[in-house]
Amino acid sequence: MVLSQKQRKNKLKVAFLLYKPLPNVMGGGDIAVWTLINILKRIPEVGKIEIFAISDRGYEERILGNVIQRHIKGYGYPERGFSRFLDLLCLFIFGFRPSLTLIGKNRKVVDALVEYNPELLIALSFQVNPIISKFKSINNKAKIIAYTDSPEVLSAVFDYLEATRLPNLLKKFVRVLFYKRYIKFHQKVAVDFIKNSDAVVTPTEFDKEEILQLSNINKKDVFVIPPISYKENEVKKLRPTSKIKKVVFVGACNFWPNLQSIEIIKQKIAPKLKDIEFIVVGKYCKPQKEGNVNIMGEVKDLDPILREADAFIAPIVSGRGIKTKILTYFLYRKPVIGTSLALRGYKVKNNYNAIVEDNIDKVWRRLYELNRSNEDILRIQKNSIKALEDFKISKLKQKWIKVLRHGK
């Protein structure tokens, strides 16, 4: 049951702190916030919810019914133009970024939070750490929750670097420069952000372990809660597949891990399986056909394509975090073939409810072998939904109740 605003009087007052307004929070942040607000609305002890977002201009808007998003003019992340250039220049010359060290232009954000006086502040990502630090010095009663990936997510930049065609010597120079200046500084800020919080919520066990290694936070203060969810009525009816003829990959072409996956499909998988059509759907993808690979680009309605698919593929070898597309794949009750990186955060068991293969050169063989066994296909289809046991709204609600009551 979702409570009305009237019923929420004298309840826990909640604030979200974002470094960008919704939509357009990077790294799946939009979905994470939408999901969490939806869950918090179902918890009786939660009252008013407002979003405080750093913006290029100040105004208020209503989203998700009666939730207000306050756009507060300040220094967002990343800010464009000359100010951002100076910010990065300062990093490479002096070893720190003013935007992530000093309160500066974001004092207005702190003032707005102090005036709102939340009992619970949920901060999304380390970029807001200077605001958290200042707010905490003024209001030490509010409970602060860091809702974040591991700081090691920053090292994903090296995945992109290795995939380029730059000379190895130049790659080594960039790696050293980035680690000493960019990565090392940002990881320090991220660890400070974690230490400034009363509890930390991460999307996967992998993130939790990395956070515990990088900081001295008590493991009892770190919770693993997926940032995405599904409802029972979203699960598609099981339609047994006898033969795999169409395999689908979904991913926007402005994101390097997706581009990398598409190239893997084109070069290492599709040429070995001529009798299977590989369909690629995603924003910013140029429609084209190459042999048995059909890049469709952006489509208005994805549902018919996913319904007609016989299997889904995710040969993802770079990037971090939990992949939301995988949840969609499992909801359609079709075999999913992917790397352990692609399937991270999901309850998968190889050959039981998914095909897990980290050797990219062997992915085509696993798909070929699966296609020879109707029994294997049906077993994986029937059990695929079990990979989403931790993503039910009811389960997520119970986990967040534990977070809210933590430390009482």
C-alpha cells in the first residue's frame, strides 16, 4: 500500500541529494532513485520525500506524483565549459579538484538542506561529499546513507583505455598519469564520502567487498540492495523454445562496454553461427546489416523484439555495476548467455538458469551446444526467473526497512 501525503504527517522526513537533476543522473542513477522512492513510499514510517539536485538554474518541479525535486543552482558534476577546465587543471597541477574539495558554489544546496531539516539524507555518489561534510557539521542528528558503487568503479576508465588502439607506451603514460592524479584523488574523495555516512548501500556483494577493503567502515554498516526491481505482473508467460534462431543484444551505442560487446558479437560469435540472426537494438546505433548481424538502432517499442527473441546475449567484458538490461532479459523467460561481469548481482547458476562464459572465444560454442539440446533450453527457461529472487519489491522493501532501523 502506498501512503498519501496526509497519512505521512509526523513520519520520517527524507531527502535525496543528487549531483544532477532527474532525469540524466549517470550510471543508472535515474533507475536507482525511481526504484528507491517507490519502495520508500510503501514503508509506513516514511513521511515526506524531497529531492535536492544541483542544477544550472534554480526552480522546483513535481515528479512521481507529490515528490518535489528542487533544482538548486550550484556546481554540478561534471560542469562544462571554462570552469570545468580550470577545475581539472587544478587537479593535474596541484593534485585536487576544488569542486570535490571545497563547498564553493554549493553552499546554497547546504542551506536548502538545513532549512528542510531531514531526518534521513540519502546521498547518491561521492560527487556530493563536500555538501555532506558541510551539512553534517551543521546538523549532526540526521542519518546519512551513502547510496553508491564501490570507489573502484573509477578504475573502469582503464577498461576503455585498454580497448583503444593507442600505442602501448602511450597507454602506460596515460595509466600512470590518471592513477596518480585522477583515479587516486577521486578514490580518496569516495572513501571520505563513505566515512561521512552512517550506513552504505551498494548494488552488489562485489561492491561491498571492495568498499570494505578500501575503507575501515564496519561491515555491519554496509548493506547490499539491488537498485532495480520488478513486479510479479511483469514476468512474461513461459513460451518454450525448441530452436534458437534469433538472439538479441540491447545497449546504447554511446557507451563503450556496449560497443565492445557489439564488436565481439560481429567478430567472434556471429561468424561461427551463420544459422542464427543476431539483433542489436539501442539508442545511437546506426542501422545496418552485416551478414547475420542486424543492427536495428533505436526502436519505439522494444517489447515485440524481446518477445520474438529465442535467447539474449551479453558478452560484456568491461564496465562496472549491475546491468539493468539483464533483469529485462530474465523477465522474458528466455535463455541468457553472458559473462560473469554481465550477470553480476543476479542469482545465476551456470547451465541451470543461465549460461555463464567468461572466455569470449568460447561463447559461440556454448550457444551452439545449447542449441543442440531442447532439454537444456527448456531447463534454463523454466529456472531463469529464479535469478531475480532478490529483485522483488517486497524483498527490497524489507531490506530498506532494516537500513532505516539500523543504529537505533
